[in-house]
Amino acid sequence: MLLYLRSEVTEGNTDPNRKKSSPLEKLAMKAWKASVSGPAMLSLSNVMGRIAQMPFVRKGRLRRLPPPLSGWTRHRSFPAISSSSFRARWKKGIE
């Protein structure tokens, strides 16, 4: 099975019924790639994420989110983005 999947990737998939990625999905992947392209961009993304989550945080959890995540948060919650980065906590020795 792995050999088959690898050959599909390297030789290209010729299945005409295969669904292509939507433009929105492609845009989301490009945005993600840009946001993690380096330490400065990752830090900026974390700051922007903390600001963007403010209206949705209750007791340190994200309980209700707008679509497309509303289906997920209808039954479970996300932890809020930490107020300090992993690197900052690592430097301080906090776990």
C-alpha cells in the first residue's frame, strides 16, 4: 500500500474522479506556511492569535467558535492560546 501511495505522489494521480483542493484550502495552507516560516513570523502569529481569541475565551477555554470550527466546539472545547510562548516558558524553567 505504501509503495502504491508513493508511486501516486511521484508519478501524479491520473484518477479523473479525484477531488482537487478548493481555493480556500489552498489559501489556508499558504497562510499557515507564511505564519510558521520563521521565528519572527511564528511569534507574530501567536500574538495575533491571542488577540483574535479574546472574544471567545471563557475560563481559559475556547468553548464556541465560528464556522468552520463550530461543529467541533459544539461538543468539545479548545485550550486558549497561552499568554506566553513556549520559548519564554522554557527560558524561565516553567513546565
